[in-house]
Amino acid sequence: MKRFAAVILAALLTMLVVVGCSSNQSATTTSEKTSTTEKQAKNETIILATTTSTKDTGLLDALIPAFEKKTGITVKTIAVGTGEALKMGERGDADVLLVHARPAEDEFMAKGFGKVRKDVMHNDFVFIGPKNDSAGVKDSTSAAEGFKKVAAKKATFVSRGDDSGTYKKELQIWKKSGIKPQGDWYVKTGQGMAATIRIANEKQGYTLSDRGTYLVQKGNIDLVIVLEKSKDLLNPYGVIIVNPDKFPKVNVDGATEFSDFITSPEGQKIIADFGKDKYGQSLFIPDAVKSAK
């Protein structure tokens, strides 16, 4: 009888220990789940303000799904000109920027609107125009010289005129050429790169484009590259995390994860491979991880 009672008591004690351990494990698991849920809720969405070229080329369609799958963070993309993207950052209306106007980016950082800026990638601008190249741009040694020839001939030049990174580059080249473009031959669209190329094609005029957007549009237009690969046509892109010290509502954690992803080996590989299957060449060259090329 005593032995039986001892067995029962031991069994009860064992059950209590098991229940206690299970409760602690359950509590730990619940705590971990709560922590994960809270993190996901905090980083649920980020607002990315970016240039139209990253959208028009389709690069974002390759980068963003990979990022969202890896992190669980949803990206709300607003594709505008680089100038407007930077203004969104200055107002705190975006969490992270992907832009291509280095002088304007440096000014943005100097004013304290950005927390961190990183090099991401580059491509280059191309000077495109009609096949007969009526202004004789092909013989130019620089974009500035080519612009001079277009102005001298008063050949139609179609400008974005929209404060984009491409428009900022165009203005730099006009300044270097010593010419202030004006007159009926100089047309401003106020639209994105793809639309501007289509308008230039309709008018059989010249325009400045990033190479990626031109390659995407190439099959739909008659315009050709009349000048490329001169030193004044380089087109670098950077990613900027908006400064949470100025704008506390900025999702700095999510923005940091996005910045880290597109400059990581995985993100850089996506950039390096993008366009190869369809165009036979990369539309963008990765700059954060050189081995990704």
C-alpha cells in the first residue's frame, strides 16, 4: 500500500514538472511570436520615392518582389523625377529614396535630410536622334559638343523639363556647351523618360535618355544612338535613408533593410543580371558589390 502511494505521488510530481515546462515553453514561444509580429507590424510598409527610369526599365519589378519575399516588408513605390523624389524626402513623405543626380543628392545629405547614402549602381546616358543625324552629332567627342551642333542647326531637341535626374544632367551639359536652349526647336515635355522618347520619335528629334529606358523602347521607335560613352554621360544611382531625426514618422528600420538589401550581394546580383536575357546586356552595373558584375 505504501509502495503504491509512493508511485502515485511520483507520478503526480512528474506531471506537475511536465506541465510547468510546457507552460514555460508555451510562454516563450508566445513571447517570440509576439516579438516577431510586432517587428512585422512596425516594418509592414515603406514608401520608396524613386526615379522613373527604375520603373520604366522594369528593374523595380525584379528587385521589389525579392525584397518583399525576404523581409515581409511591403514597398509602396512612387516613381517620379529625381528632383521630386528628393523633395518628398525633404518633406518627410518617403522613407527611402533611389535616385540619380549626385550633386543634388550630396546637397540633400549636407542639409541633414538624409541619414545614410550608399552607391547602388550606374548606367549611362545616351544621346539619341534620327537615323540621318541631320545635326551631325555622331562626329562629336562629347555630349556638350553634340548639344552645340543641335543648337547650331536648330534641330528639334526634346527635353523632359521635369526636374528629373536626366533633366538635371541635360542642363549640366547645356551649361558646359555655353548655350542656353530656347526657341521652337527646343521642346519640353514635362513627362517621364519613356514618354519623352516617344514624343522625340514622333518629331524625329534628338533627346537625352538613360540607356536602360532607351533599350526598353528601342523596338518601338526609329531613333538611334548618335553619341554614347563620353565621360559626361555617366549616370550613377544612390539609395538614401531619410533622416528620422528630422521626421520621426520615417520607418527607418524598414528603410535600412531596403538599403541593405539592394546593396547586398543578393540585391546586386539581381541588378547585374537584369536585362541580360532580353537585351543581351545588363541595363545597370552594380556598384556596391563589384563581384556581382
